[in-house]
Amino acid sequence: MRLYAMKRFHIHLVSDATGETINSVARAAIAQFEDLEVVEHFWSLVRSERQIDNVIAGVETNPGVVLFTLVDRVIRERLENGCQRLQVPTVALLDPVITVLSSYLGMESHGEPGRQHMLDAEYFGRIDAMHFVLTHDDGQSLQGLNDADVVLVGVSRTSKTPTCFYLANRGVKAANVPLVPGCPLPAEVERLNDPLVVGLTTTPERLVEVRRNRLRVLNRGDETDYVDLEQVRDEVRAALRIYAKHEWPVIDVTRRSVEETAAEIHQHLVDRIGGEVVVSTRIGKYGAEPGA
């Protein structure tokens, strides 16, 4: 046990695929500690003994914790043995989950590197969802809204576009429509039947702050109704009346990250179709998060 707290350390993230999962897990874990200076070393698409030897050499140069998602037994044993020799800790992130699933299902895992990134229907579903977002961003192509899984409605700067892109990465076809002061809700939105429509809101004070920052980035003056607090309050109240009229679920994004907003929207989708989303290993309508 250490008698002092480390404030700076190296962490090596080793994956036989793109490294998305290991990166997300590492960031989530590191966020639980304050005042850390972390030097991250990414080793992706590691699938040969020569590549592992390069990783081990890198760990020897900059000793630190090694997190890995390697399914090939020969490759991973070579890494573990090398790290043991260097006396650095290793963590196999996928092992506990794969072990539990294998035991529960009564079958062995495939052990194929990058299997979760195969160009299957799920992958193409995410690409299709991305194209859908691009085509239906900010009220474009209103005639195609009924093909969406989700339509987000909200005043300007309520994170509609980034939330749509995050959902698209999970295979959700998302569109967004802005509420413009003095303009009625588009008739195409009024007539929607199939998509889940969600209203996004935030506090007027926070909205003014975000809008002022946006205007500064664009080098524009901020003496406009766009950032007038009373005008913004009217905008927010008008939007809430529209949501209430249509009985749309409302999400307050004031203190939420895009990921948290998307997670709640996804839960609304789950609830809407009966409490579960069945994701096949071949295809799932809403897709699965990318793997390692």
C-alpha cells in the first residue's frame, strides 16, 4: 500500500480494435479522482506479438497501469508476462463480463479481435442514422420527419444537434426542429404520429449565458432580443406551453451533459415500446455502443 498519493501517472490503453470501449472506461474511472495529471498512451489494433513487444517497450519507458481488451490468448499472455516482469499492474476489462456471460449462457466466446466492429447490419444502421441526422438537422427536410425514431424540439441553443448526433451513434434516427419566436410550430411536426417527440428546455439565465458565448465566438454584438433575459424567458415559457399542449415528454438540459440527455431519451424509447429493447448480436434497431 502506498504511503503517499500520486498526482501524476502514466496509463496504457491496449486494444485489439479501435479502443473506444477502453478509452471510455478509463476516462470514467479517472474522473473519480481529483487533481490528477494523467498521461495516456493509446495502443490500438494490437494483434501481433511484434506489436505487443512494442507496447511492452513503451510501458518499460513510461511505467504505469495497463488496461487492455485483448481476446487472443497468446497475445494477451505475452502482454501480461511482460508487465509482470516490469512489475506494473494489468487489468483485463472485458474478462469479468465475458466470464459471467459464458457461464450464464453455457457457451464459449468467439475470441475474435474486433468482432464487435464487423460490417454488419448494426454498423450500417448507425451510418444510416448519421445521414438521417445530417439531412434533418435544424428543421431541414420536414417532409421526412415521420421516418425518425425521435424528434427533438426546442428553442435555440438547447443542445438539440449534438444530442441527435450522440443518439445516431447508437443507431437512433433523430431529427430536431427549432422553435423560433413569432413563428408557429411547423405543420409537419403537428402531424407527427410515429416518432417520439421530446421537448428540450433550460433555465433562461443559462440560455442567455450560452447564447452570449455563441455570439462572442461569431464576433457579433450581444445587444439583441436573442440574449435579452425577459425575451428569453418568454421563449422558454412559450416552448413549455407547446410541450404541454401536445403532452410531449420534457427534459431540462440545464445541468445535463449531452450523454445524460441522450440516455434519458433512450429510456423514453424503451418505455414507449414496452419496457425493453432487444438487441441481437447481428442487428438491433437502436444499436449497441461500440466495443473495444
